[in-house]
Amino acid sequence: MIVNWRDLITNMNGGIKSLRQGAPDVMKSFSEMAKAAHSGDALDPKTKELIALALGVATRCAPCIAYHAEGAAKLGATRAEVLETMAMSIYMGAGPSAMYAAQALEAFDQLATPAV
């Protein structure tokens, strides 16, 4: 096991508690934003957790991955659903990189040629 995800959550909970004490207004606003994001009924809660898990992967946020993997599990997500979600994360991580690579090549081509 590379990471003990339960320990990571426990350790992060302490850090979040410190943030709530040190920056209560900001953290209260963050909690309210989280509640607002989870509200609505167009998407079910499990789907929202799977989206959050994918975004945790895309932003390379290990604590986000831990919290949302736990949330998805508690909401009954299957391993197959998580794997499909991860497939989309991988695709979207590679897709934007390919788009920026094309722009970088275009920038190089333009800038390597003397200005007229």
C-alpha cells in the first residue's frame, strides 16, 4: 500500500480543524459552498461524489481523493463505477495536455521564425 488513506483522512481532519479555528469565516464559507454544490437533484449524490473524485485526481489532490473515495464508497459506488470515473479522469488529463502541446508547438513554430 502506497498510502494509508484512512490515516491521511485522520491527519487531514486535524489540519482542517485548525483551519476552522484559525480562519472561521473562510472555512464557514467553504462549508456553505460545499453544501450548495451538493444541493439540487439533477445529479444524485453518488454521481456528485464520483465527479468530485475525478476532480481530485485531475487536480492531484491526495486528501481530496481520500475524502471523495470515502464518500463514494459510503454512497454505494461500485469498483466498476470508480474505474469508469478514473478512465474519464485519465482521458481528461491527457486531452488538455494534448491541446496545450499543440499550442506550445504552434508558439515555438511562430517564435522560432524571425519576425517579418
